[in-house]
Amino acid sequence: MLTWLGGMSPCHTERLRRIGQASCTVLLAMLIVVVVPTPTNSDFDSHQHYSPQEIRRAIVFYARRYRLDPALLRAVMKAESGYRQHVVSRKGAVGLMQLTPDTAATLRVANVYDSMENIRGGAKQLRHLLNLYGSDLHLALAAYNAGVHRVKGRTVPRIRETRAYVRKVLKYYQALKGEQRWLRPVQPGPKSRGGRKSTGEVGPRGHHSSAFIKIDRRRSR
């Protein structure tokens, strides 16, 4: 055999080499198809879509958990995403509450595409900002939009987008406060589609008070 190969011309030797390389490539591709598992439904749980009822339950639950008015949480959600669960902004903010990857990591949101976790993270961030700015809603909303590093001196920064955002959320908030009839007492906490129950205590029954928020109407003009 070696004698036969040695007697072949360089052209034939090169052709055999190429055939051998092609055969190895085909075998490698077949091996990948066999070894790599086929995606299942569980592989796409991160983009699971929740019903409007489930979203409302989560809003009420996490608003009470973080001492927020559910109408406020809903207003921020409407301004941020228009209630679109998996929308991604040009800056990389994700989901109903438009959490950036860095913010999500700080809030310990493991799956930012899961709407239950996304709502929890947004509510937790709002409570943190309200605490930081002494329950001043204007400043908290401005920081939610522009970042804490831009909200200094107890005034909303002179950023057109941020000021328009604060006015928009306050407008939605006032309108939604009159639509609290959709709120109902919540017993169990919301569950992710993976079957894992969200942690946290259930808030008190009935409508939530907005006593923890201070609104200066003159500053929204």
C-alpha cells in the first residue's frame, strides 16, 4: 500500500488529502448533531409569557411587599415598557420594569426576562430610591430614569427626557389611582412558570395606602 501511494503523482496525493479532510468534517458535524441535545420547552422558560391576571397579581403582591402603592408600580411599568413583557431598549434595559443587566445584578434578579422577577426587581428599586430621597417621588422617579449619580441637590436634573418621564409617570399614577377597582386581596405569592414560588410575605388585605410617598404637585409642571 505504501509503495502504491508512493508511486502516485502529487496531484492524486493532494486530492486524497482533501477527500480525507472533507470526510472528517462530515463526521464531526454528525457527531455534533448526536451529542448536542435538542432544545425543549424548558430551554425557553426565560421568555415565558404571563397572563394579564398573573401580572396584576404580581403588581399587587410586590407593591405591598415593598410598601408601594400598586397604582404607582403600574404607572412606572406603563411608562417604562407599555406593559410589554420582553421588550428590550436600545440601552439594553429588559422587561416590564426595564431593568439593565447591572441593576438586575444589584437587585439579585437571576432571570431578568422572567416577568415575576422583573416586577420584583423594579418594585425593590423603587422602594430603595424612595428611601434614599426621603420619600420624594419626583426625585425617586428621576433617579429610576436617569440614575442616582445624576440626581443631586434635591432637585430633578435638567434633562429633558427625565423631566418628561417624571411628568408622564405622575400623570399615569393619578389616572390609575382612580382605577383601583381591579385590585383584589392576594393570598399566595406569584409563581414563576418553572413552579418556583416567589419569596416574601403577603401584604395586608385591601387597598394600599400611599402614605409613604410625598408628592409636590408644583414640581411636576
